[in-house]
Amino acid sequence: MKSAPNNNIVFRDIDRSAALATTVSKKLHKLERYCGDIIRSRVVLEAPHQHKSKGKQFKASVELAVSGNPVTITSENESIHRAVSDAFASAERCLKKRTERRKAQRHQALSSTE
């Protein structure tokens, strides 16, 4: 069994929140269920430029160092919690799809050798 990925949560231009950091940590551990190959993770939560026409937009970026190709997902929303949820939902879908592809490739390789 592999150890949990290293949590690196960065807050930019927003106040550090223990509740938000806990939520991100839980979601990172949940991602490990779908892909045990996570070597390192980094989550950046930020409030980028304040556009008057768009209102206040928050941005959540999830960067996962996975064996093979790294995975980077970014989501923007008016709520930081919604941006985090959307980014992790996309990362979960991406990891599930990647795992299914790897299983199919293994299955295809096994059936071609028989």
C-alpha cells in the first residue's frame, strides 16, 4: 500500500482557511482511491484579477504528478468552494478515465499474447 500523497496547498490573494484546507485534503485522499500512482500533489487556490464585468472570480488548480503524464485541472467560479468541487470532480473523471484506459491496454496486451 502506498503512502498518501504529499499535500501542498497554496493560498494566493485569499485568506488561509482551515476548513477549506481540510476539504482539499479529504478530496486529495479520495483521489488516491481512483489512482494509486499519485506521486505528488499541489493545489493552488487563488483570487485572480478582479474584473468589474465578471465580478469576483476564484480559481482552483489541481496539479497531480502521476507516473506517466502529469494531470493539471483548473476551475473558476464565483465561489471558492464551488471552484474546488468542480476542479476535483474533473480530476476524478480524468483519473477514472486514465485507469480504465490502462486496464483496457493491459487486457489487450494479455489477450494478444495468448
